[in-house]
Amino acid sequence: MRLTGLALLVVLSLGWTVPVLACQGNEVLFEDSFATLDPTWGNADDAFFIEDGQLTIMPGYDEYYSALSTMGTYEDIDLCFNLEAIKADPEGNSFAGLIFWAIDYDNYYYVVVTAEQSIGVFRRQRGRVLPQLRWATFDALTPGNGVVNELRVVTIGNTATIYVNGREYRSLKGQPPSDGQQIGVRATSPRNDRAVWGFDDFRITVPEAPQTQ
């Protein structure tokens, strides 16, 4: 989402929330504003393309679509991006979010949100889906279509901490890849429609070291 000048002043005067990048690290490892589709994301098709300056995912009916970036592998990361529910099922039967701690398309973790204010964290291992943090309502999420939420994941060692719109959700322990993680995006459509989700302002930095007492 890009707001400048007079438009930004109007937004602030009306009290609307404008997601801003929350990544704390100073050393940038990767960033993408999706002006074009970088080939390290894969090839465009009818479910995966750039539109209106966003990476847009529109999975088929009752299908999910995932894409791993091949730009590089990473150790500890602070990753944040803006996620727009362009046309998501208001009852929560479509969801989208971030892939982290990925080895390949059959082995990764992912955090996803719905348009009705729910969030969950799952692990895909050897093709099976294993809940890590089960679906729950989180009031920091802004519900509905046409809104933007900022998601952030910080992985340090075997701990991942999830943030939404600047608020910490929860942390979990996991099994990060021993030789570096890939990251990616994922979205799912309901049975009776094709959901549309937009990803923007993708940024990975090196996490800031925790302050010592």
C-alpha cells in the first residue's frame, strides 16, 4: 500500500490505520516491492501474478498456492510484509500468509490469517499438515476485504515469534533447517470461489540482538 502527500494526511486525519514496515534490523537481506515479478519467485500464471503493484495470488477452487523464493537461504531473520485481503471469504474459509523455515515444498512452517480475524500457524512435513498454533481470533487483525494487515515473523534459533500490525501474537518452538531456511508465500481459496490476496513491501532483515539487562 502506497500513500503519499495529501492522501496520507487524509488517512491520518480520519484515524485509519496505515500498516508500516516493522522489521527492526538494520542489515537488509532481501526486499521486494513487486513492481515486477522477480524470476526467483517463479513464473506467472493465472493464479500467481503482479497486479496493481502487488504480488497477487488467486488459487483455484478449494486449492492452495504456495511459492518459495529462491533468492537465497537465511539463518535468523526478521521478515515483514503487507497482506491485503482483496477478495477473501468473510467466514474465514480462505486464508493467506507467510512461509518460513522452509526446506522444500513438502517441508515448511507457515502462518496464515483470514478475513474474519483468525490466525493460525502450521507445519507441512513430508506432505502432511501439522497444527503448531491452532486457529484463534486475534483482535490486532483488521477484518474484512479491502484492508491491509502487516505480518511479521522473527526467527532466532529454534524460536519463531509472530506479530500482527505491530503487536506480538505468540512464539513457538520448531525445527529450523540446519543449513538455512527459504521463505515464501501461501494462499488458499474456499470451495465455491477463488480468493484473491495481495502481498506487498516484502522485507527481510537480520534481527536485532536482544538487549541485555
